[in-house]
Amino acid sequence: MFYDASKRDHGLALDPLKALIVPRPIGWISTVDAQGRVNLAPYSFYNGVGEFPPMVYFAITGTYGDTPTKHSRMNAESTGEFVVNMVSEELKEQMNVTTAMVAFGVDEMKLAGLTPAPCNFVKPPRIAESPVALECRYWRTIELPEEPGNEAKRGSVVFGQVVGVHIDDSIIKDGRVDALAFKPVARLGYSEYTTTENVWRMRRPDDPRYQ
Ligand SMILES: Cc1cc2nc3c(=O)[nH]c(=O)nc-3n(C[C@H](O)[C@H](O)[C@H](O)COP(=O)(O)O)c2cc1C
């Protein structure tokens, strides 16, 4: 099949696009507002985008409730900091609790029964139960184009520079991060998720550094 993305004339009951861009890692973003109140929310339009310096982004989509944009973006912009926590398989239910659209200032980390742990370089807490956390300094936001008829759902992309990295020692095996040891949860389409169940190595023919 082929469909025109602007017309969304795919003829399917549900828009298939997000089921095609898979699996997506989930950035579980913790921030604080100007008063120091904690906010936590999952973002699967999230990824690393640079190494020197290390850079990540998360993207705002959809509806925002009664604030001008989503709380994670508001806090990252107003304080200049955010933290990306990793969702291991055992934290998937807690992650789902933190997607709830609650009022600005409500602490979803507390709602989900998670434990805040201090960061080294930034004010937002990381999630103590999460095996990986990236402390980030906000860099900039890029506004995405408006779609006629959907102006209120205009997207944006929030970039940050990774300045501190927490890795639980239990997921390091033989000097490498072992994906099977912490099973990062990834988003598929609809309400489907997956995790890392198998890993193989494929060496690059042109570069022996990739072992
Ligand atoms: C697994 C998962 C991934 C999500 N990814 C995104 C995303 O990439 N962008 C987005 O705007 N919302 C995403 N959401 C919805 C947000 O988590 C939700 O709108 C949340 O209330 C935003 O919280 P905040 O306003 O505190 O930032 C996702 C939800 C789930 C469960």
C-alpha cells in the first residue's frame, strides 16, 4: 500500500506511522520547575543525536492540557536542566503511571512510588530505581511546522547536552554495558512495547575498532 501522509488516506482504523518508526527508546524525563517541584514523564520521540559533545533530544507532540506546552519542556527551558532516566523492564508499570496528564506542579515520581536520587551537576533528581540516568543541560528548542487544522498540536524538539552519566554497576559486564542485564523498554506502535531479548554482534568491514 501507499498513502499520502498529509491526507492520511491509509484506510486503516488507526494511523500506522508511529508503528513504522520502531522500536523507539523511551527517555523518561525528570525536571523541576522554578519552585523546585519535580516532574516526570516518558517521551519516545527521544534519542541521542551527537557524540562530541554528547547530545540528546526529546520531542513534544499531541495535546498539552491547560499549559502552553508540556511540562517537561517548560521546566527544561525555565531551569536549563533535565535528566533522562532509562526504563528497565521492571519499571514499565511505573513509567506508565507517569504519563498521566496531571496539573502543573504535581510530582509524578511520587505518584508512581519512585525514589528521587540526587544528581551531581543538575538540580532535577534522577530515579534511584533506574539503572541509567543522563544529566543534561538544556541547549535549545526547535519549533516544528504547523499543520493546517492541527495548529494546537504543533510539535517541538528540545535538545540537551549530556553532562553527567549514571550507570548501575550491575549492568556492566566485562567492561561493556550489557543490554540483556537491564532490558530497556522500547515503544512500538499503538499501546505496544518491546524489550531487548537477544543481541548479536556484527563487525564493520571497514573499521576494526567496532568489536
Ligand atoms: C511510552 C510513552 C511515550 C511517550 N512519548 C511521547 C513523546 O515522545 N512526545 C510527547 O509529547 N508525548 C509523549 N508521551 C505522552 C507524555 O508522556 C504525556 O503527554 C505526559 O503527560 C507529558 O508530561 P509532561 O507535561 O509532564 O511533560 C508518551 C507517553 C508514553 C506512555
